[in-house]
Amino acid sequence: MKFLKWEAPAWLWAGIVLFLTWWPKIEIPKIGPDYRDKIAHMLAFGLLGFLAARARCKNEINQLLDTVKLAILSCSLFAVFDEAMQAFIPGRVADVWDGAANISGVFFAVLFFKYVWLPWRSKRTN
């Protein structure tokens, strides 16, 4: 039952991210700078980073530093792998800036987890 509460959301979201990012599509030409795509990348991978940190920590403060390191490392590697695989999917392009947005989303979400969510959660449960 602990798996369903802690780890399952992270694994489920990782599967959804792969499904959505590996879905073949036709590229629509962009006219001028459009940063909505980068924001979407940051949010998708940010949620993954948050869920991975949450799954690893399980509200145990003594694991916090390892949790932060492992969540950032594993989700960043996942983000790079995901972006690289898009080079082999029709209608998709592997973009370095998308990868940077993915990793930025992970980094900021894990920091949010550590400095905002976890202290708030600890106060709420005490």
C-alpha cells in the first residue's frame, strides 16, 4: 500500500510524460519566439521532480539531502533520455533547449519540495 501512496504517482507521471513526448506529431512552423513550449517542459518535468522527491523522502527528514540529490540526478537523466529519444520519432525533434527546460523544471521543483512543501507539510502534521 505504501507503493501506491508514495512511488506510484511518480511512475505514473513518468509514463504519461513518455507517452506524450513520444507521440508522433506534425511540426507547425513557429513565427517568432514562443516560450509556451519551454514552460510546458518545465512544468511537466517539474512535476516529475517533485513526485520523485516525494516518493524518495516519504516525509523522513533524515533522508532529505540524499532525496534531493537522487531526485535531481535521476529525473535529469530521464529528461535527457526522453529528449534524445525524440530524435527517432517522426515529427519530433531533439532540442537542447527543451532538455534545458526539462532539467530546469526538475531542479526548481525539487528545491520547492525541499524548502517550501516539506517544511509546510512538517508544520501541518505536527
